[in-house]
Amino acid sequence: MSKVEPNIETVAYRSWSNFISKFSTELHRAPSNDLRRFVFRGQGDVNFSLRSSFDRKFDGLSLADRVKKYDATTRAFSELYKKRISDAASEAEILSSAQHYGLPTRLLDWSSNPFVAAYFAFNKAALDDQKKGRVAIWALDREHDLVSRHVGLEVFEADPNERAEAQKGYFSHLTGPFDSLEKFAEHVPVHKEPLLYRFVLPVSEASTAFAFLSSVGFNAYSLFPDTQGLAIAALEDVWLRDLADNS
């Protein structure tokens, strides 16, 4: 089943195996048939919007006031970063560092690997043993004509750090007066090729998806290569062993 919205295409799959076998076919319809032009993001609830931490935190402000506050916040951080860390730092490096260390930004995390996105779509559902609902794995065409600072959306590679490298990290950055990527896609000129694909799967596929992802090396420790990742990986390992014992 496919649903088309302005610059967004939604495709629903009944199973993980169905998604694995068919999702790349959807993306191959993009110009040049180059899957490397896409970045991916997993969300544990299909109803979650593609909305940044900044826009969520300051939801009570009008969008105009939110934009002003964001500009002031990032300008203050940028001035301090250049003074204390590196006066030659690029805007992308500064925003990446702000995001990494917990400053609310208008960045959203993406990965160049769809399996990384799938892990984040299913990880909470898997460990909480959820049975109902749907998850979303988004794909964003980072070479689309709408990806332009002039239009209001940028996409850039995350500044290198251990986690960003493990997760093949990218960021999207809304620079225009919209509080989510969906709103951006709705209000900019409609293009023939989608800017965004939303792949929807039932949350009940979490166990199948997680078992597959673990078998090909995508787990908490591979994506969070530190002690916290080890702790989460231990929980995942116990959960997968219990699944095997009860199957």
C-alpha cells in the first residue's frame, strides 16, 4: 500500500522480510538510481513527527519567536565555541557539537545506513516487548532540489566522533519557518520525485527485525561503542536468548 502526500511518499509493509526485499525498489525510482543519495531515520511510533529537540522544547512559543530564540541560542554557542575551541570551525561543525553535547538544536539525526535507522525504529519496542502500533523508517533524499539553505533545509555529515562514525551519522537542519520536516514538505513547491519516504511496519515485527539486525552486526554496542552501549547490548542479548528459548 502506498500513500502519496506533497513531497512525501508513504509505503506500508506487513512484515520485516517484506520491507527488506522491497524497500530499495522504491528508492531506485529516484533520479540516477543511486541509493547513496539517501539518509535514513528510525522512529518508534509512526505518529511521531520529524521534529527537532528545539522545536519540541519550545513548543509553547510562536514559530516566529522560536526562530528568534534559536538564532540567539546558536549565535551565543557559536561565539563561545569559536572563542574557546576553534575560531576556524564551520557552522556544520559547531551545530554538530551543540547537538552532541545536549544543546537543543533544529538538527535531526539520520544515518546513511538503513539498518541503523531500523535499529532505532525497533529498539524500544523490542526491549519493552510491545505488540501494538507501527514504527516508521524514513528516507530523505539529500540531493533533492528542495535540500537547499535558500529553500530552508540543509543536510550534512555529522562532525566526526566515535558514535557518529559508528552510526554513519548525518543531520538535517531546518533553516526556514517550519516546525517539522513534514510541514516543510507540505508548504514548499511540489516535485515529481519525493523528498521523503516513510516506510511503515507493524511493531509486532520487532523480534524478527532485531534478530536479523543482531545477526548482521547492528546492536547497541556497535552503534554506541562505549560502556553505555555494553549495558544496553547485554539487555538485548538476554532478550534475544529468551526469544530463542521460547521459540
